Amino acid sequence: MEVNGKESNGKHLLSSEKDAEVAKDANHGEEIDAVQSAMGSFGRWQLLVCLAISLVKFPVAWHQLGIVFMAPQPKFKCIAPNGTVDKYNCYVNVSDIQEPCTEWEYDKSIFPETIITQWDLVCGQSFYADTLQSLLMFGVLLGNIVFGSLSDRYGRKKPLVGSVVLQLVAGIGCAVVPWFPALLFLKPLSAFATGGTMVTSYVICMEIVGTKWRSPITVLYQIPYSLGHMSLAGLAYWFRHWEHLQIAMTAPSIILLGYWWVVPESPRWLLAMGRQKEACRILKKAAKLNKVKDTDIPDMVRRHCLHQNSKNTAPNYKPSFVDLLKTPNMRKKSIAIFFNWMICGMGLFGITQYLGQVGGDIFVNFAVSGATQIPGNIVSLWAMSALGRKTTLISSNTMTGIASLMLIGVPKEIAWLRLLLACCGIVGMSVSFTTVYLFSGELFPTVVRNIGVGTCSMSARIGSMVAPFVVSLGLKETRAWMPPTVFGILPLLGALFCYYLPETAGCTLPETLEDGENFGKKIEAPERLKAAEIEAAL
């Protein structure tokens, strides 16, 4: 019995040692990705899920940009009480007294009805149109925050499907409400749902693919947005009444309700929350479809959880935004990536608007502005793999900055050169946007990844809210230099902020807050005591 006892104890010790080293590679001493090992880096299962999720970017583009065609500034004439018409004037002369105009005649040669013409949002009421656009972007921003937090607490799948349902209901509601105050509520609510679909869908993609597939999947995720941008011009061309366009943008979301059956819960999130049995079921299904053989998934999950428990990952842990700024290294990285997202939102949205001032057909110009983003998406796929995330972001920001600053010295008479430089700026921002999407998905640890990516997207929304005001600075001839100056200097500052970001290409996704703090910095022997203190604080 004594011999058997010693033998049993010896086996236990060997098993413990094996568990302690489960996430270490024998040759390199690096962490092995248990999820990736169980179901493979990329196969038919990941392909089907990622293709399905990428479709959400079409309505994202439509709902974010549709206001361009639903509320364009119309040409109008003021109709005086005596029946005379005063072009573009908001006041009429009544008995030698200037009275505010109360009736207008609109140019409906392009759009038979818009939000502005339906509710007479011109002259003294024009600020309502601006308010609607601001509330729209604020809704996206709020959706990023709320759904980012919800999906870190309750999983990725339920908030994703919930946001699709809300987007569908609110979107149809926008088209049928007869009162403008109701539209002021429903339009931001639809945008709120759109913000939710953006943040939750991307994180799922990043958490189910292997390290080497993050770059191509990020590009796959972005290209549908550019295609949605381009296709919106076609939708607006065929559905020129704003209510019909609103329905045309919203109705396809019915297909996305199928996410409840097609999209799985993130196995990484399940493991991070201690729900091993559910994670095992998903991993087994993925491994079977990917034809991954000779894998003991329950054992991998058990050892993975033992390793994470050794780093103080508790199943009842509740993440928060404060975790992103609690420790010094995470704080520097978070601020740097937030700033770059803000620049991307301002630059891409702002330069696209600036491109629209060139003149010409509104539908063609809008389609061209969307088409110029696709080369940026494709270039970023090569650059992020060949040069790395950090170098790619620095280069694309620099490209946009230089192209925008060059616009200052090009006279308006050379329109083709100004258009070329503006398109170079858009391509640069497209590369930057694709890169920061992947960068942030790899930078934040699993337990706060959705909060991190959601805050990043929020930063982009802040930038896009500011962009129209930057563009309007150049409406006066004496201030024409201001927009390209802003769009030039800020990307260059973003390139400098990249100094605080580590290279994430080929790295295992950080799981815990401790992983996130240590990621990208070398802990020397004298600093190990500090690391222990940080771990205790977390």
C-alpha cells in the first residue's frame, strides 16, 4: 500500500508539473494558445463564422453614412405672403418690415423628399438637422460603450443578436414616425444599436482565429464596410425618398437575425469566465468541422483553466474601464491607441467630406470616396504581415499627414492634384483604421477586450463628431488652409504616439490583466518585485 501511495503521489507531482507548464512551449518558452490548439488556427468553421459576421458591416456603413442622402442641404426659395419668391432668403419684406419666412419651395430635382424638406429644417430651424447628425454619432458612441461593457459581462453572442434586433426595430420606426421629435429619438437609438453590432462582432472574429490569421480576417471584416459605403450610393440612387431609403437600409438586417443559430459564443470568453463545459462543446464542434484530430479538448481546457487560475483569473470577475488605466504600462498603451482611433475617425470621415467639396455628381463622388478605401484595406493586409502593426500604423498616419499638408499649397485651379492628394489621405486613413482595429483586438487582454475595443470605437466616434466642424472651418476663403492643416498635423502626432505601443504581430492574445500589463515590456530582475505588487493590486 505504501508503494502504491508513493507511486500515486509521484504521478500527482508529475501531473502538477505538467499543468504548471501547460502554456509553455518546450523550445521557446512561450505560451501556447489552448483555444487555437484545440480547434485549429483557421478552418471551415472560422471561415463560416467570420463571413457571416462580416455582413454586419453593410448596415453599419448604411446607418452611419445614410444621413448624407437623407438630409442633404437643399436649394430653396422663400415664398412671401403676396406670392413672390425670394431665392435663398430666410426673411421676406412685408409692409417694409423684414419678417421670418414661414413657407418654402424646395428644389426636388434630385431628392423628392428629405428629412429637411419634410419638416422644413431650414433658416431658423436648420440647427435641428445639425442636432440630428450629432445625436446620430453620439448614439454610435454610446452603443460602443454600453454593448462593449455588456458583452464583457454577459458574453459576445447575446449582445450582438440583441443589437441587431434593436437596429431592425428602431430603423423601421424611423421610416414610419410622423413626428420629428420621435425621429430625434429613434435615429440615435438605431445608431446606438449599430454601435453595438460593431464592437461585439469584431471581437468574436478576433477570438476564434489563430494568430497568423488575425491580419487577413481584420481586412475581411473591413472590406464589407467599404462595399457598404459604395453600395449606399446605389441604394440612394434608386430610393431617393428618405423614408424609402431608410427601409432599404434596415430591411436586410432581418437576415442577421440568423446570428442566433450561426454565431457561437466566444470560447475565450467562456474560459475566461470559468464556463469550461460550454467552451468544450463549442471547441469540439469547431474541431470536428475543421477536421482537427488527436486532440483531448477537455484536458486542454482543464490545463488552460489551471494556468489562468494561477494568474488570478476569477470566474466572478467583473471588468471595468478603470482596468485599462489602472497600471502604468496598460495606461500608456490605452491612451496611445485611443488617440490613434480618434484620429482615424476624424481623418477618414473628415477627408471624405472634404472630397465631396470637389463638386460633381453626389452619387458618383460618394461611390468614389468608398472605392478609395478598398485599396487601403488590401495594402494593409500585406503591410501588417510584412512590416508589423506598429510600422504600418506609423507609415499610414505619416502618409495621410503629408498628403493633407501638401493640399495647403495646391491652388484650387489644379483640381485633379487636390483630388489625388485627398484620395491619398483617404487611403492612408483606411490603412490606419484597419490596422488599429487589429492592433486593439490584440492589445487588450480577454477579460477587458470588449471594453477596450468599445472605448477605442468611442474615440473614433468622437473624432467623427468633430470632423464636420473641422471641414466647415474652410468654407471661408481666408480659412481654407485650416482643414488640411488639422488633418495633416493630427495623424503625424498619432504616428509619434505609436512609440508607446508594442508590436503585436505573431503574439499570443493576452488573457488576464496581468498579461496585459506585462505585454510589451521586459521585466528585468530588479523589477520583478514591482510586477508582484502590480499582480497583487489587480
